[in-house]
Amino acid sequence: MFHKKLTLPLTITAVFVGLVSFGVYAINVGTDMDSKLLWAQSEEVEYEYFCPMHPQVISDEPGKCPICGMPLSKRPKVRAGAGEEGLPEVPMVQLSPRQIRMAGVKVEPVEYRSLTKTIYTVGTITYDERRLAYVTARVAGRVDKLFVNFTGVEVEDGAPLVWIYSPDLVSAQQEYLLALETQEKMKNSTLKGMVRSADYLLEASRDKLLLWGITEKQIEELAKTGKAEDHMTIYAPITGTVIKKDILEGQYVEEGTAMYMIAELTHLWMMADVYEYEMALVKLGQKVEITSATFPGQTFIGEVSFIDPFINEITRSVKVRVDVPNQDQKLKPSMFVNATIKIPLGGSDGTVYYCPMHPEVTSPVPGVCEKCGGMELVKKPVGVLSISRSAILDTGLRKLVYVEKEPGLFEAREIKTGFGAEGYVQVLEGLMEGEKVAAAGAFLIDAETKLGPGVGMQYYGATGGPEGEEAAPPPGGHAAHGMKPSAKAPQASEEPTKETVKMTRVQPETELAVGEEMRPIPIGASPVDPVCGMDVEGPEGISVRYNDSIFYFCSTNCKRHFESSPEFFARRHWAFKEEGTVDPVCGLELQKSRATRYTYNNKEYYFCCDHCKGVFREDPEKYLLEQAQHKDHEH
């Protein structure tokens, strides 16, 4: 009975614990499923609607463009990334087909090209120091005769140069003859020591003559005749040209006096200067093309033989020595020449494998990329990954390109570049083979980024504001042109957030600045804003007269842009030529091309006839005042 009573509470307790555990499990599972559901929902693709003709018009709901009435197209929404201050991680710009045509935007693929970097420099021809020789006096004496008495003479190896008298030479020859006679007498002696001494004395006196420049042939002649010569002939040590002469007949010389300098001109050096930013490309053994204005159309080929181990502090260049064959002796020392070094970029003697995601990762054998964690390396195509030089916007701190993600949609991307050649630039990081970049019109696409606050806040354009500038970038779309943004759009004074970083929704009305002049738009005319390319519609519009033309603008902001650089914007063909005018004297409407002109205060006025022109010249202020009063009355 006792056990039964004890079992019942234990059973109830076990059931209670099980229910509690199941409840906790159910709560956890439900919470986890809710989390997964919320996460999945957060990963759903969000869409927005935009006008293909006016990409700045964006809406969260379907509808029509308030500018042209075209139905809005659907596309995935560009999200704000998790970057600093909620700025977009990938800034994008969308252009209409008309904007692309007007800006001349052209895209080209990123691909491997066989490029050759060409270094152009100048150099000076000089002597090959390994082929120079001095002729010096080895004994003191007097020069009695010169066989070569002026510079520029070509001499052969062993040719006589100087005939010199030297008392010391006579004593040395007599010593040699005495030693020769002693050896002859001691030849049959039984005293071996005496024989060895005689041989040693003869050898020493002979070496002395050789060191003084006496040739073997001359020594043999001396031994044969037994008569000492008081003159000695000095011979050329190499074949070449006498480039320096420092001796005259009758001149006394000391031992070591330099008399001639001979250079072999069939091999020369060319000393070229290569700037430090190009010296990494120059290697020993590279071929160099050398040209001279003296021989137009002729090219001399040399080879890099030495690169100085230091840089000139003044010119910021390094000296490169080039060996140049000169068998015809057309090149002369001290001649200025032009040098061209052609270096293939990306050249390799063997097969190279690389990572498509990280092109800078290369290997001579197959393998995997260590940077991205396992992607197989692929065989590298011939050449280097490159894009057109015009596609790159260089801010000085970084380089940007605009990648076409889809027709009309461009993504700004930072890249790292290498050397440039043949109009292309080597890409080290940031782009992959097959992607398309804006090769023409990139600057205008970059200028269009000012219409988007997300892009503008991350990058102020290639000529944008300085780093740390506190002024907020202009709002997107026509808000940047003086148009009123919608209530959802961020104002210029607001701080960007993840919710506000998007392209601004716009309304078609404009805000007119105080005192802004409005000019009627002629019937049948279709003016286009020369700054943004928008059609200016309505009975009248904001305008500026420049170079006898009238330009209409969609907003005061575009007008201010035009006034800051009228020559640039006026080159576009979006100008309306004003032909109609009014005679300030008689008030007759007339055409400028058929009117009589008169310039007053640097401004031209038009008249129907010479009579009205003459009347105006007598008192121009009177008629200008009446004309101004008439305009005020009309307004």
C-alpha cells in the first residue's frame, strides 16, 4: 500500500516534467522556424519601377512616368549594403537609350591582349671602356720621332708610334749583353752554382727589357748583333683610332707619361636614361632599337648590358648601358640618339595558371587558389587582362571603371592597374575576363552619378569634392536640377540612412529662383537642356543667351552649371537659334539674318532699314529706355 501511494506522485511528477519539456521544445522549434521564415522573407528579392527614358524617375509602385507618360518598367531594387553609414555597397547608374546616344557611351569587353610596352628615351653614344688603351712612356727619355702626329689616325695592333732616345735603355741593353756573355763563358764550367748564377742574371736582365716595352723580336735582334741601341720604338697595343695625342717631337718624357689614347670604334656604348617608374621593365639582354637623325630610316640594334644600381637624384632616372655593334663606324661618340625598348607585357617562357577570381594569383603548375579557398587555377591565356585607357577614371587616389551589368545599367567599380601599352591598361585586380566596361563616355556616366544620392555620397565623381567635405551631395534625379523631390526622398540636409539611400522620386514641376528670367519657347521648337539632356516643355522656360543662341534649361541648377562652363556645354547641338527680333525704333518684327546691324555697348541691335539705324545712333539710350518700359508694361 505504501508503494502504491509513492508511485502515484512520482508518475504525476514525470508526466508534468515531460509536458514542460515538450512545451519548451515546441517554443524553441517555433521560434527557430519563425526566425528561418523571417530570414527567408528578408532574403526575398525586392523590386522597384523606373522609366527607361527618364531613369531618375523611380517608384515603389507600378504607374506611368510623370514626365513622358511611359509605363514604368520593373527591375530588382538596389539595396544599401552594410557599409559605413549605410551607403550603397555597389553604386549603380542607369541611363536611358537617348542619354547613351547623346553621351557617346560605348562598351568593350575585358579580355586578354598581347600588349607590348614601348619605352621611348634618348641616349648618348660613347666609347666602350673595355676597348680603350693608353700608350705611355715606360722609360724616361727624349722623343725624337713621331710616326703618328695627329688624332683620328687609324692604327693596327703593333704599328710603330714613337721613336724615343733613352740613356737608361742603353744601360739596360748593355747589362743584358754582359749577362749573355757571362752565360756563354760559364756554359762549360764544372761549378754548377756559377752556371746557375749566370743563367739567373741573364733572365733578370731580359725581363727588365720586356718590362720597359722592348719586344721579343727586338731582344733577339740585340742578342744577334751584340750592339746596344740608344733609341727605342713604342708600338700600338690595339687596333683602333687615335682619339687623343699628348706628345710632340723633341719633348722629354718621364716614365709613365701618357702619349696617346686609342679606341676601338667598331663596338660602342649607348648610355640611355630610363625613368624610375619604367625601370622595372628593363632587363639585361633586352634588345634596343637605336635611331639617329643623321641616318633617317636606319635602325641600329643594341643589347642592354648593364643597369646602374642607383638613381640620379635630379633627373629621377637610371642609366642603362647598351652594347652597340658599329662595324660601319656610322655612329660616332658623343652623338645624340633616340632609343626604343619594346617589352611584351605578361610574356612567359612557360605555361602559367591563374585564378579567375583573383588574377594576381599565378602558378607555373596546376593547383588551387589560396586566396578564395579552393578554386581551381586555370591556364592563363596569352597576353594580359586589359581594358582601354579611356575606360579608367583616375582620381589620384584610386581608379574606377563603370561595368555594364545589363543594357543601360552601369556599376562603379574600383580596380588596380599595371602598365599601359597601345592604348590599353593592364588590369591587376577588380575585373574578370568577359565583363564589359564603358570604354567611351565613362566621364559622362561618372557625372551622371551626381544624380543619385547613394552613388554621390560614396563617390563625388572623378572631379568631386575633397575628402571630408561636410556638404551633402545633391539629391538624385531632377532634384539635382532644381526639381521638387517627393516626400519619400531624402533632402540634401538629411543624413543618409539605409532607408533613405535610394534614387530620388521626382515631380515634373520646377522651382524658379527669385528674379529668374523666363523666356517664351517659340511654337514648334523642341529645346533640350544642354546640361542634363532633358526636353524642356511648356510655353516658356528658363534660358540663357550665349553666342547669338538661346539655351533652355529644365531648372536653375542646370542653368548655373551651364554658366560655369558655357564653352563646354555650348558645343553640344542642343541650342535653339533665335532668328526673330524687333526693331527698337519702329517696333517692326524682323529676322536677324535679313536685318541691318549696329553694335552699341558691345551688344548688337537689329533694324529694318538704314533710316531706323541712323535714328538709333543719334540717341540710343532713348530707344533702349522705351524698349525696356514696353517690356515692363507687357509683364
